[in-house]
Amino acid sequence: MHDLTGKVALVTGAASGIGRAIAEAYARAGARVVVADIAVDRASEAAAAMGHGAVTLAMDVTDETQVDEGFARIGRELGPVDILVSNAGVQIISPLVDFPFADWKRMLAIHMDGAFLTSRAAMRQMIASGRGGSIILMGSAHSHVASKFKAPYVAAKHGLLGLARVIAKEGAKDNIRSNVICPGFVRTPLVEKQIPEQARELGISEDDVVRNVMLRDTVDGEFTTLTDIADTALFLAGFESNALTGQSLVVTHGWHIQ
Ligand code: NAD
């Protein structure tokens, strides 16, 4: 199930953090990996480090032309995409009453427009190839629970559940599966940046943010790891039946138990 030899896997936001760990796991499993990111220098460095023929793709997931042209280039050079991980994301924290509208729109563009545009492009290739494929959207514990100061993030991550369910229904006849991975807190640059920001907003120490905000509701006070999420993404990529579609897998050390 974990042999991805002969598959083309495109991972967005793969220059850093969770996306990079997933891309590395897919490359080790034999896939031709496309390291897609807006940060092209870091993406090239990541692709070179992972080897196994991984290639870099400069792509802003909010830009329809860049997404469609990027998929077309990959289709020509490597063949149609079999696995998409729509993972690119950012975090902006502010009380809702102070949230600038421009930041709200940017968050929804990256998380929602990005997931829609890349899923649409991937589905078109998966249908045309006749091979189907696996579409994995990077949700969050915040696809199921809410936290203060994260209005657009929580709204967008909840929205991804709906998108994955529609892809599951429309994609089934072409053997396209779609699922959402919902990680708890993983120590990536996205989270490291939040710790001092939350400490400021809440008027508590950074240590308290980690213990009493981020990890308070886990079963063991532990962060989720990059390996936990990469293993989940490997499992979903290799699971080739419609038995597992339209679902969300919550990987949070019990922070949210469905
Ligand atoms: P990260 O900051 O380490 O990596 C995010 C990557 O996305 C970066 O390489 C960045 O350049 C890229 N990116 C940002 N905007 C982009 C755009 N418009 N187009 C293309 N690429 C873009 O963050 P991470 O923690 O690895 O987060 C990855 C995903 O996992 C996000 O969707 C995030 O919401 C989700 N997530 C993270 C955590 C966590 O605790 N780290 C928990 C749950 C969900």
C-alpha cells in the first residue's frame, strides 16, 4: 500500500513544514514528487535535498493561471497527477472585531481558493488519464473545533470538509478519492510564529501558550509530529478504493475526538 512507484504526486506548500515532510515521504515511497510553492528558492532546495527525481514548481495557489499552467507543465513533463496534497497555508491571528478585511480575504484565498483551484486542475487530469487518484486537503483540528482569534482560519478549515465531500461524490465515478487530514499543533514555522503572537494577545507567557492553549486538550500534552502527518498522507495516497473517501482523519493526540 505504501509503494507509490510510477505515481506523480504534487504537494503545495512543500518548501516547508508539513508539506515538505509529506513530499519527502512520497519521494521515499517511489513517487515522482512535484514540490510546489510560492517560495521558489526554498522549494528548489527542498526538491534537491529529497532527490528521487523531485522537481520544483513555482506556484501561487491563489492564482488561477499559475495553477492551471503549472499543472499543464507537469502533465507534459511527468505525466498526469495521481496524488494532490493541497497543503499551502498561512496563519494570521487577531480578534475578530479587529480583523482587517484584506487579511480575511487573503486567508480564504490561500486556504479555500487554493484548494479549489488545485483540486479542479488535478481532477481534470485524473479524469483525462482514466487512472483516477487521491486528493488530500490539509485541514486542521480547526476543521472541527474553534479557537479565539482565528476566524478566517477556522472558517476556511471547516470549509475544506465540505469541499472534500463534494469531490468525493463527483469524483467517485472516475475513481477519484478525496479526504482531509486534520493535524493538531505541529512545530513548524507557522506554529513557532504563533506562540509569541498568542502570548501577546492573551497576556500570558509563551510557555503557557504551549501548555495551556495549544496542548491543553490533548490526551498526553504532546505535539503532533511531521512524521505523524506524513505517515497519514502516505496511507491516504496508497489507499486505492472509494471505501475511504469524503472523510477527515483527525491526527491530534486526542485534542479532538470524533
Ligand atoms: P509552513 O509555514 O511551514 O509551510 C507553509 C508553506 O506554504 C510555506 O512553504 C509557504 O511558502 C507556502 N505558501 C504560503 N502561501 C502560499 C501560496 N499562496 N501558494 C503556494 N504556497 C504557499 O506551515 P505548516 O505548518 O507546514 O502548514 C502547512 C499546512 O498545514 C497549512 O495548510 C496549515 O494550515 C496546516 N496545519 C498546520 C498545523 C501546524 O500545527 N503546523 C496544524 C494544522 C494544520
